[in-house]
Amino acid sequence: MRKTILTAATGAGLAVATVFATSTTASAHGYTTSPSSRQQLCAQGEVSDCGSIQWEPQSVEGPKGFPGAGPADGSICAGGNAPFAELDDPRGGDWPATSLTPGQSATFSWTFTVRHSTSTFDYYITKDGYDPSQPLTRADLEPEPFLSVSLDGAQPGETENHEGTVPDKSGRHLILSVWNVADTGNAFYACSDVDL
């Protein structure tokens, strides 16, 4: 009897330890809504054949430290997550695009399903000559963000809006938005196709 109770107590202890061990990962989740991100377009049903991202647009989480670290080239839009590889498929350059005016102010917005301590939000744009029919690589992007917003470890609200000037470019481009979580090794990634 004592052996049975000890075995049960040990099993319960392991279950509790497992819960605590797995709950230390980032529980934050979010995605960009303006300009519309690929995952938002999938979740809204505006784009089909999206795989599982259509049910969890907020889950594009990957290693932070971009561009020096983070997801590998060709898997940046999916945050390096193979289950969300549909986000890296350029679809021949036919993702729906948001129209923005170069040199004008625009609002860059995030929606969060779970908030988390934040270091920065960084926004990158593709270089002139970007080919939207190819998967995104670091070489496609300007080396520095055109907009960076620091929260110094604070949590965002349910939504976060950042005002910034649209870079002086023309034609089809892609904006990569990166939400850098402050207290984990992860960030959240969102790709938005734009027409300037």
C-alpha cells in the first residue's frame, strides 16, 4: 500500500513539474493587422491553402536577434516554423497587397491574443529590385529597420499602433515586422505585402 501511494505521489509530482517546466516558455502571441499580414489574410479567409496558420495567425514565433540571428533565409515569414511554411510561399508574387503612399505617415498595427514583456517592434522593408516571386531572404531587406519602437520591457495593450513614415520606394515590396519579446529568446514575425 505504501509503495502504491509513493508511486502515485511521485507520478503526481512529475506531472506538476512537467506543467511548470512547459509553462516557462513564452505564452505571448500576436500578429500585424495593418498593413495586413499574410497570416491575417489566411485567418480571414482572403487567401486559401494556408494550412494550420489560418487557425492560429498569432503563433508565428521564432528565435529573436534578427537579422543577425532568427529564422533562416527562405523561412523568415513563417518564423522558421515548418508547419507555417505556406507563409514563405511567394505564390508567384500574388499575395494580396496593401496600398501605401511613399513618404507619407502610416499606422503599423499589432493585435495580441496574449501580451508579453516587450523590448522592441522593428519594421524592415525590401530593397529596390525586390523580386516578390521568391521567398524572402535577408539580402532582400534593407539592413536597418525603417521604424523601431521600444517598450523597455513593458507589456503592450490588446492592440499596439505605431506611426511611421513609409519609405520612399515604389512598386511591390514586403514589410517584415518583428516583435521582440523582452524576457525570452523569441520574437514574433509577420510579413505584409505592400504596393507603394
